[in-house]
Amino acid sequence: MYYYEPAKGHGLPHDPFNAIVGPRPIGWISSHDREGHLNLAPYSFFNAFNYIPPIIGFCSVGRKDSLNNIEQTGEFAWNLATRPLAEAMNQSCAAVRRRSTSSP
Ligand SMILES: Cc1cc2nc3c(=O)[nH]c(=O)nc-3n(C[C@H](O)[C@H](O)[C@H](O)COP(=O)(O)O)c2cc1C
């Protein structure tokens, strides 16, 4: 058995909290901003939370594009990343700078 009290620190090279619940599903959250720019990003703090009423969700650790988009539009799609999609899903976590329309 291993346990720790977060207030006293974990004494490990990496914070174990992120791996305590595992394996867990990865949500591939799709959204768009008010101009219609599309966005897709993986979120592991993601799950279905209730049946009636149906509640789904994910958690953004800090402010990110998905959160900004969803606040703008009030909408997102909750996609479950399956094994064949794992590599593409992983790559989609990279922050991509939007290309300006005036760029060559
Ligand atoms: C497998 C995986 C799971 C992730 N889970 C989360 C998460 O639960 N919460 C979070 O804030 N970031 C998570 N990230 C990091 C985000 O995907 C990353 O910061 C991404 O750039 C956010 O994109 P966005 O700014 O377009 O929303 C995860 C990354 C990967 C590869």
C-alpha cells in the first residue's frame, strides 16, 4: 500500500496524483471559436458523470483554447479516443499557432 498526504508532499520525482486513477479514458474534445476556427485536443480528466440527467465533462488544467472556445460558443463535442486513434490523439495535444490569413 502506498499513500501520501498532499499537504506534506509526495517525495517522488513526479507527482503521482496524475496517475492515481488509471488507466482512464481520454477525451478528444472538439470545439470552435466564434469565428468558426476548429480545435481538437485530448483531455484525460474526462468522464461521464451522471446518467439521468446525462452529464459529461472534462477539466482544463489552466486556461486553454478548448475552454476559451467553449465559453464563446457554449458548445463542445465529447469524443472518446479509441486505441487506433491513440497516436493521432497524442499528437493533437501540441499547441498549434493559427496561420494568419495574410501569410503566404
Ligand atoms: C493523453 C493526454 C491527456 C491530457 N489531458 C489533459 C487534461 O486532462 N487537462 C488538461 O488541461 N490538459 C490535458 N492534456 C494537455 C492538453 O491536451 C494540451 O495542453 C493541449 O495543448 C490543450 O489544447 P487546447 O489549448 O487546444 O485546448 C493532455 C494531453 C494528453 C496528450
